[in-house]
Amino acid sequence: MKKVNVLMMGTGEYTTGYVGGAAADSDKGAGVVALTMFDLRRRDKVDRLGMCGVNGKKFPGIRTHMQKNIGDVYGDMDLTCETFPNDDQVDPKAYVAASETFQAGDVAVIFTPDDTHFDIALQCINRGMHVMVTKPIVQTLEHHHKLAAAAKAKNVLVAVEVHKRLDPFYADARDRARDSTKLGNFQYMYAYMSQPKHQLETFKAWAGKSSDISYYLNSHHVDWSEWTLAGIARPVRVTATGSTGVAHAKGMPTEDSITLTVQWQNLNDKTLGCAVYTSSWVAPKSDVHSQQRFFYMGTGGEITVDQAHRGCTVATDATGFGSVNPLFMKYTPTNGMFSGQGSYGVRSFEKFIDACREVNDGQKSPSDFDDGSLATVHTTMQGTAILEAGRMSLDNDGIPVDILYDGDDGHEPTGMQKHSFA
């Protein structure tokens, strides 16, 4: 199969590991997206690479950072990458000019602030490009429907980057939960995900201005629920509550923590289940960058997964004690070479690149991936509805918000409305 050209949209922590003029103070100091794409090019799956941001003046520092953290660490890594805009320019619309240098069948990978996803993705889709967008794919159900329609019209593959689907623990839990003979109907779920306070500084450009912690972190476990319960249950009501104090003290108009309480309806008998998703970006610094865990209970059994603690700890004089998760990203080289290809942070992108190559080669069509093998734009609308309903609930003093469908067995949300107690 032919290689694909890839345009990386966004130059921040997840793409390059470069934040505030230095390596990110997190578990992603070398980034994920760019490192993965350089390695995929080394393995003859990717050809031309481009990277687009808003502030071109950052690119000299980014190149130096990537040379230090990728080029000088791993052998045989070609870091050649076209950048947009020019190094002396600042252009919020640089993504338009960048995308116009790519062709139909090329790939766009979008890791930018949440409120920019829709415009950038639509621009790339209309160019005939396949598109992968970080979660949340968009912030409103209306925008989600529009992207889905555009993807269908252009016959391109559009998906959300939700790497937890590739985590073997999460994937196994999903398959167990879907076995109704073992765990039964959905009853209850509690999920928690947090990051330390300094992430407020990392995301100060948009935190509370254009998005919130629920869109950023609750989206992980909301997606796991949608993927797990596809065709089995559907979300029908969302109530949200928030905690405040830390961010406000920093002058950031946003919640510290957000909890979504979601009522799910089992489709086989209309019984109800409840899921509670909590996310926070004011946690103390601890043995992990991100606490991540959930408890799932069905009528016939339960599952507990602690994603943050995999039984591996490392302590050094320089960094102290930490619980590490090489299942996500293995940055430590083997014989001088990058050897993280089996990590689910890498596999998430490689799987999408492979799918795009298969579509370009005529072996498959974009609709073939609506079977749950990828989180396509056509199969992730419930997650967007939950997150938008949560924001609507918060903005209306915690009123419950109903998610609407066509018919008693509809799977695809059509809208939402404030719950009426009359």
C-alpha cells in the first residue's frame, strides 16, 4: 500500500511535548503525535509530514526540543517536517493554507483547543483528507452531525483519537461488560480522572474560556461507556455539578472539578442504570501524572480497573518515586532505537493510519470502520451529547438535561432539552 502524507494540526504537549518554552512537566515530555509519525515514516507507512500551529515564532524552539528529545535519543529518526505558518508569523487561520498544500487521501491529525476542532476538521474534510481529532471531537451535537454529513459526502474516514480503546485492560473490561450472560444489564459505573494543578498553567490559554475539564478528561470514560454499551444502552439524562476555588484564585473562570451523573437506559427492557463521571485538574502532584480508574457493575457482576497503577514503580534521585505505565507510551529506547510500537498511545495512531491506507488502496471503505474497530464520527455522537448536556446543565444551575432520540430504540441522539418537572 502507498504511504500517506500527514498534517499535524497543533504544536502543544500531546503533539510535541513542548510547553512554555520547555519539555512538558508531565509524562509526555517527548510528545506523542510527532514522535509516532516520525517512527511511522521510518517504518515506511508515512511520507511527507507537516505541522501547523498559530504562532510560527515557536517553531525554532520546537525544532530544538524535538532534536533533543527525539533525534538525539532514538536512532534513524528523520525529523524533517514542514511547518505552518512561517517562523516570523502569527496566524490563527494558518490551518487553511497548510491544508491546501495537502491532497485528497492525505491525513490530518488535530490536537488543538476544543473550540477549534470543528472549523479545522471541516476544512480538512472538504479537502478530501482523512481526519483524526483528539477528544472531544467537537463540543456540540450540531457540529458533530455536520462533520458526519461532510465525512459521508466526501467519503473520507473521520475518527476520534481515544487511545483507551487500545488499552488491553479497558478493552478486556469492555468485552466482559458486553457479555450479558456474565455481567448482565448495565446498573452502575463510577469513573474518576484527574491531573495535577500545574496543568491549569499548561492550558491557561483556553481553560474556562473555550472549554472545561469535563470536555478534556471526562471524555475518556464517557467514550468507554459509549463504546461498551453500543447497541445495549443509551444515555437519556445528564445532571452536572462542579467544584470551584483553585482555578478562580488563579484568575481562571472555570470549574476545578466536574461531575456528570448520567442516566442510561437498557434497550432490551427499558430498565435504568446510572454512571458518575468525575474529572479534575486541581489534584496534588503524586506518583502519577493522571489518576484514572473506574468501577463498573452489571446485574450479574462487576469490574474494577485502575489504569494509573499497573504494578510498575520507578524511583530515582532526580525524579523521586513514581508509578509508570509503559503500556501507554514506552519512551525508553532499546539498543538506541524507539521501541514503543506496542504501546497503545502509538497503536491508536498507527491503527488509523493503516485504515486510511486501506481506504486509499480500495481495500476498504470508511463505513467498514463503523463496527467499533475505530471511534468514527458516525459512532460517537452519544459521547458528544453527554458532554454538551453536562455543560448545559452546569450553565443552568444544575438542571437535568434530557437527550433526545427518534423512537424508543434510537441509538443516535437528535438533540437535547432541559428536563421538565411538570
